[in-house]
Amino acid sequence: MPTIKLTPEAVTLYEKGWTQKRIAEHFNCARNTVSQYLSRRKSGEPTRFAPMTKLCSFCDVPIAITGARRDVVNHYCSQKCYYNAIRTLPYIRCVASTIRARDAVSNIYGVLPAGSVVHHRDNNNTNNAIRNLVLFANQRDHFRFHRRCSYSAPLWLGAPELPLETFPS
């Protein structure tokens, strides 16, 4: 399926009096596509055709994101950044322990925000002592903390008197 490239020229042509059908023929696309593009442009809502600027989840370089990739949480500027990001130390996931950790934090913190991540300071996900737990707003902040790309302040520290740097990440 070919990619349709509608540009702000479509809005200019519409303002000059061109019909949506004529604009669609000019850009070789469906009239409905032109209609949706024009209605979103008028409302100020970004269209699926216009690029959106996001930061690379690994190196914080600005990148243009279009289409369905807007809904993805992590964006990478290159394959090198992606592979550097997924290269981590071995981690054994224990779902039951994760649930217990979230319960322990929610008993003190309150209702946890959607998408929040509980981090274990000592990387032992079965050690759910309050002093060992840290709450991050989302996986991106948690990931950045591990990669030390940029500092992401946690929402909650189990032991605020202990700096995060004293623990291995």
C-alpha cells in the first residue's frame, strides 16, 4: 500500500476553493483522506500525517515520529540505540514477587499511578523490604535510571536517607 503524503498545500488549495474531490485527485488519494486531514487541521489536532517530535529513549536525540509509531512508549533513533537499550544484565522475573512489591508500596504510598514501576535497589526481586523499593512513574523513567542516560527522579523512595547511587542498578 503506497504512503499518502498530504501536505499543508492541501489546506491552501481548499482555501482557494478547490473541492475535496479535486484535492484528492491532485494527491492521488481518497476524498475521505482529504476530509479527515482538513478537519484535523482546522481543529488544531495533530494529524496522523504530520510528524511528531519525540526523544530517543536511549540517547535523548530528537526524532520525528509519524503514523502508528506515535503510540509506542519507547522510540529509538537508530538500531544501535535499540540494541544498546535491550542489552541488560540477566533478570529473573517473578510475577508473584512483583505483585507483593506493588502491594507493599501501595500500602505506604497510596494508589499507584497507572503504568508505574516498582524498582528493587539490590536487583533481587524477591527482596520486598520497604527500604529496598523505589517507585518510578513509568517504565521509561525506570529504564533511564538503569541506563543512566539522564536522571529520572523516582516518585517515592523506600529509604530516602539512602542515596540511590549506593545501590547497584
